Amino acid sequence: MEKRTIAQAAIEVLKEAKQPMTVAEITQAILDKGLYTFNTKDERGMVRRAIERRCEGIQRKGSVSPKYFIKFFENQFSISDEVK
């Protein structure tokens, strides 16, 4: 299996889902598909931080470009048009 980042695993999940998902749903799909091995008990927090670092409209310390994600209402995320 190729090594990927949490962000890459989240992108893969969201591309397959073709609809916005919550961090909990994204995290569970990553675990179910074996896309990433976490070395923490807070997998959901790690996924949230990885997404928010590359999310359009969220500027905080540690944010990076390019932006791969978009945040919707009810804390759902999708991939940006650049990734689709």
C-alpha cells in the first residue's frame, strides 16, 4: 500500500462519496478502508486538523496552500473544485 497523508486519504473518501461528509464520517471511512494508520487515540481530531489546514476560508496558524477542502453548514466538508 502506498503511503499517503491524512489529507490525501480524506480526499479519496470524499471523491468516492460525491457528497459532503462530517469529520466523523470521513474518519470512519478512512479507518474502514485502511487508508491511513493513526498513531493516536484522537483520530477524529487529527482528521479535522488536517482538513482545516487546507480548507478554503479557514485561516489559522499552520494553514497551507493549496486549499483542497470546502466547509459547509453543519460541519460538513467536501473537496474543492481544484481537486475534483
